[in-house]
Amino acid sequence: MGREFFVVDRIEGKAIVLESYNGEIIVIEEGKVNKLPNEGDVLIKDNDFFYIDKDETIKRKEKIKNITKGIWA
């Protein structure tokens, strides 16, 4: 099984709402993450624990920036 990637949709108290790349929504407790993420961060699931993937987060934000470039200009 390959690595599973999730994007932080929002944080509600001690709950972190994640969306998988296929649209599945899951909610985890902040204790299941190596450090508290920000909205939009990409997390990798390893067993039942999640890690922030800084490189994938940067790639995702750059992709969104390029897609939206010129929309509001």
C-alpha cells in the first residue's frame, strides 16, 4: 500500500478535519500528528499517525498559486 496523503481542511478545537486526495473526509485528534498543522498543510499517514509533509505542502501551494494566477487581476 502506498503512502496516503491528506490535506488539512480545518481545525476545530482539538479535532483536525482532513480531506484525502480522493475526497474522503476524516477527523483526527491533534495527538495523532507529530506537530500541530495549519490549514492547507499536507499530511502523510503512517500506520495510525500523521506527519506534516513540508515538500508536498509547498508543491500544493505553488500549484494552487499557478492555477489562480491572473484570476483576480
